[in-house]
Amino acid sequence: MVEVALVSTAKDEILGRIQRALGDRPPLQANAHASATALYLRSDPAPHPEQVEQFIERVVDYKATVHRVSAAILAQEIGAACARRGVRRLVVPHDIDATWIPPGIEILRDPGLTNEQLDTSDGVLTACRLGIAQTGTIVLDAGPGQGRRALTLLPDYHLCVIRADQVVGLVPEAVAQLADSVRSPGHPLTWISGPSATSDIELNRVEGVHGPRTLEVLVVD
């Protein structure tokens, strides 16, 4: 009982000091939080072409490779990307656009692949849900052409296709568009800002620790 009393006394003393220190501050307004929230920019006023350019710049800053291509030659560009990388065994989601699949490459179609098959493949090809210009982030929500989350975490190389009209300016815009995905069971969100990397306490950068070591993005007009 004595120990409890001592703890309570110390706690009361500390809280009392805090209260006295804050005594000269004006009381918080009831709508202070609402006022601060109202100041947040919820949509990007910049023209969409500028947003796309900013998205590309930010993704490049994250040490990813980005190519801007036309829809008419997308299949050729996918084949060229795989050739540059030396891809021979390519993982794809079951509902990937058939016209994207390059010839002369062994296709590992999911579902049904083991973690070992994903890990020993040469890479994965997916679509995405959207891109954020503000942060250079690509978001996947397990929707069409994206597959389950493991597909883009285990292979060492991720080739991602994003349409220019999927790019939004700001994070709040992305969050608003992703609301339905969050409410859907089995739709985890994967936010990708460049290749996977981490740093230790001495800031030594190590890539590929918890995802692809190499990210290549095709932005389709």
C-alpha cells in the first residue's frame, strides 16, 4: 500500500508541474483539428501532364528505371525490357493482358506457384492500381493484372506497367481512390517507392532485402 501511495504522489506531482507550465496557454478551440485538416491540399491543381512528369522524376530519384512508351508498342517494350535484363522465366498473374507476354520466354503463371518458384524466377510482370506524383509511389491492390502480394515481393526484378491516366497528384487523392480496395476482403495494398532497400545503423544501403532489387516501370500514354 505504501508503494502505491508513493507512485500516486509522484504521478500527481509530475502532472501538476505540466499543468502549471501550460497555465499561460490559451484553451484549445473545439474546432482546431477541423481547421487544421481543412488546410490540407486534397487535390493537385497542376495540369495532369505535369503530374505525370513529376511522377516519373520521383520514381527515377528512387533508383528505378522508367521508360515512357506508347500503347501501340507496349508489347515490344516489354520484350525489350526482358531482353535487357536477360529474363528467361517470367512470373505473371493469371489475368495479365495476353498481349503483354513477350515471345520466347517461359511464363510462370500464378496462382499455383510456390515461394521457391517465385524466388528463383528471373522476374515478374504486373499492372498496378495507381501512381502518386507527389511521392513517386506505385500502389498495387491485388486487382486486375496485379496478382497476389507475394508475386511482387519475392522475385528479384519487377517490371510494372502503369497507364499515364492512372497517375494522381497527391496522396489524399490516392487514398480516396483506394477506399473500395480497402473495404474489399483479400485486397491488401502494396505501396512501392523504388526498389526494395534498407539501411543499417551506419546508413549502409542494402537493396533487395524485403522485395525486388530492381524496379523497372513502363509509363504508357
